[in-house]
Amino acid sequence: MARKIDEEKLAKAYNRALSLEKAGKLAEAADAYRAVLAIDPDDHGGAAVRLAAMGFGEAPKKAPDAYVETLFDQHAEDFEDILVDQLGYCVPMIMRQRFQTLALGPFARMLDLGCGTGLGASALGDMAEDITGLDISEKMVEIAYEKELYDTLFVAEVEEFLHDDGEERFDLIIAADVLPYLGTLDAFFSGAAKSTAGGGILAFSAETLPDDVFAGRDYMVAPHHRFAHSLAYLSASLAKAGFRTVEVTDINVRFENGKPTPGYLVIARYSDV
């Protein structure tokens, strides 16, 4: 049975924590975010992620599902305006350019993980015969459905979907702006392996930080509350799941406050032998 949350109490506690964080009172903010978690253990506001970003908690294994769903539901209507026009996001188009340069495709079946409002299908639609999209945000999927870009759409959490017992396999799986909401990657890559046809392609973007900031860690929550991953960790996790890296491209994933967010576009091929 779902626990009923006192919405008014939660909003007051969260706004207090946010105000303290913005004021630079990080120790007090950390205590306030812990109070938020006590009220809302499912963490719709991403308190655990904010604690890790401030250095007052271990990085969680992933962003809480409730947080990601709430975040994208709230921004569904203005998602493309924010992401593309304001933040300069163009990862799907970079994918398209790299596929063309590497002579990859066309593809029979494509899976767009974290499809949002359909930017991936818009960029790659003519390179695949059949396109399936999924997103944890129902409101995002509703907008994507209205655009008629996908043959099939699901509302689902990425890792759970990939580890479903379905027998369908895809020739191309893309995950643009998915890894910034995941910490550990074993479940993601092993699930992708289960869902990729032999010789199929997995393409994804990831955000990163300088090696001295990672200080030996595989991943961490960056200042903007998204996960950053080291290239060594990405490469090792891919290989463990049976993928061979085809190409790694240094990219700017997006702009934050006018500053570029460094990252990678990784293209890998799956071998099921």
C-alpha cells in the first residue's frame, strides 16, 4: 500500500532545504534534505541526488524513479524549448551524423530509450523501419504519441524494460540523455545486451568530469544533479556486457548557465557469441 504524503508539509520542507542550499548553508541544507527524505522516502524531489551533489551523501545507484518521473512530467509541455532552444541539446542529430559517417544502418528495428517527446525518432526516423520508444514519464509519451513518430510506445523504467523476458531484439538501441540519471551501469548494459540482436548497435550519450574530480570513482553526481561517468568505467561496463566499442566521440552534451557540459557519444556493437 502506497504511503500517503503530506504534500503541504513536504513542499514546505523541500523549499526550506532549497533555500538553504541556494544561500550556501550546505550543512543546514543537508539536514533539511534528510528531513525531506523522512517525509517522502520515494524521493519525488531528488533529495538524495542533491545531497550527493553537495558532498553530504554517497551517490545513489541511480536517480530515484519517482524523481525522474516527476521531473519530466513537470517539464513535458516545454521540454523541447528548454532542452533544445535554451540548453543547446542536439545529441540525436550528432548520433545521426556519426551513423552516416560510419556507414551504419539502415536498421530494421530501433529502440529509443528515454524517448521523451520524440527527438530521437525525429532525427533517426528515416534510418529505421520500425521504431519503439519508451519513457518513464507518461506525459512525455503522450506528446510523443501525438507526433506519430513511433510504431510502438511504452511507459516504463529503462532497466526494468530491458530485463523483461520479451524475446524481441533490436538492431539499434539509442539512449540519449539516459545515463545522466543512472549511476551504476551493469543492469543497464546487461539489459541492453539482452535486447540487442547479434551485431546490433548501442549508441548513448554520457556526461563526464575531469579525472581529478572523479578521484578514482567510476561515477558521481555532478553539480547540476546529474550523474557523470568516467570513460574507463563506461568502457569496462560495455565490454563486460559483451559490447565492442566502435567509436567514442567527445561532445558537449548541453549548456548549463552558458557553460558547456562535457561528455561522450559512444557507439558500440553487440556480439552474442
